[in-house]
Amino acid sequence: MSCRSIMFRNVPPNTFNCMKRKLQDYGIYVPLGNKGELSGKGITASFEWDGQSNLTITITKKPFIVNYELAESQIKQFIIECHGS
């Protein structure tokens, strides 16, 4: 299975922390820190945030019936909801 990375710019600390909380509330395991592996709901992804504004999320595993575009749009929605909070 191939992996797919998504790069987000302009993700300040408050947005990053909010996104992590929202993912956890949604049932996704999110480790402490600025990098690690997210997992839940059949999806596994690694993430790395530079501590300032750049976030990279790489989807490493997903259900066959979920396409990458859907997984990406869900992740983007968590960031949009948190931006500016």
C-alpha cells in the first residue's frame, strides 16, 4: 500500500493543539508531542509538526472503502474548525 502525505502551512500552536483534542474526541488516538502516529476508525497516519506552523500528516493505512480524498478532507476539516480558535 502506498502512503500519502498532506502538508499544512500556517498551523500555529493553538490550532495544532485544538486539532489534536478534536481528533481525540472523535475517537482517534493522538500521542503527546509534536510527532507520532495517529490511529483509530481504521486509519493510521504519522504526523510531524515543526512547533511553529508546518504540519505534515502521512496516511499509512486506511480501509479499502475509504479513498485518500475522503481521509484528507476529514483531516482538513479538523484544522479548519480549529483555525483561529
